[in-house]
Amino acid sequence: MTKTEQLLHYWKLAQLPKTFNAKVAFFNENEQAFLLDSQEGEDFENCKHSFCSEKGLDKEETEEFQDNSWESFPNDFKAYAFDYCILEGVAYEDVECTLDVAQITSLISVEKLFEKLEDEGISPSEAEDDVMLLLERRLKKAGKSATEDDLYDATQNLLSDLIDWMDDHHPDNIEAA
């Protein structure tokens, strides 16, 4: 996995923990997630120093704390590190704005997509590139980003939804209802 793929993977996983215990579990299970900044762990080192400072630890206590193995860090630090390194960390700044397939798909309604394609005389079977370009523009306008795979999947989902919507709104089907 590339570094960007790792960041996206851990960022998506990091959206799940909401409780103290869930953050601790994330820390215990995903050590690599805390070491992905450009300096490969500098953010985590800063986190440890910040935690010691906030707790008012003296120099000896700080040195002892710094020597902890991954598993032996106290739970309050693990939750703190989750917030510091993952939710607010420098490594994840770029991926915070990345949308998943459902979020990308929600950038345009099926009705608006139908109108746009109809105005341009494009059939759904020929619209893949146009829909993808439309989604890319909407992402850029929203100041967000997406992986190519997610953008492709969102495009396919929208086209499938559009075909279903068109079937549901076809004059023959409306009259039958």
C-alpha cells in the first residue's frame, strides 16, 4: 500500500471510534496509523511531549513515560494520541477532505443529473465520462477530494440510480401506477 492509501485506510477506520474505549482500541490495534506523518513519527513524539506537559510531569517522569513500549502506554494517553495524531494530526490533513463513495454520490441528485444530461442530449449509456467530470467539478467546488476508485464507483452508482429513476418516471410506468 502506498503512503496515501495507508492514510486513507486509517482515516476511514478512524471515523468509527467515538468513545474513550474505542479510541484506546484503535491505538492498540493500529500502531502504524500514528507514525505516518512526513517525519515518520515526529507527530507522535510531539504528542508524547505535549501529553507530559499537560499532565505536569517532571523531567524524570517524562523520561520514564517516553520509554514506554506501545502496549504499556496508559489508556488516557492512548485516547489523547488518537485525537492528537489522527483527528488533528499533520499526516491526515490532506485526507480529511476526502469523501467516500456515498458522499461523492450525494453531490448531485439524480433529478439534476437527468436534467443536465437531457439538456446536453447525452444518454446514460454514453454519460460515464461526463458524469465523472461533473463529480470532479463538484468535488473541487466543495474543496474536497476523492480517490480515483471512489470517483469511478460513485459515477457507476449514479448512472445505475439514474437508469432506475428514469424507469420509475417513464410515462408508461407513471400511467400504470
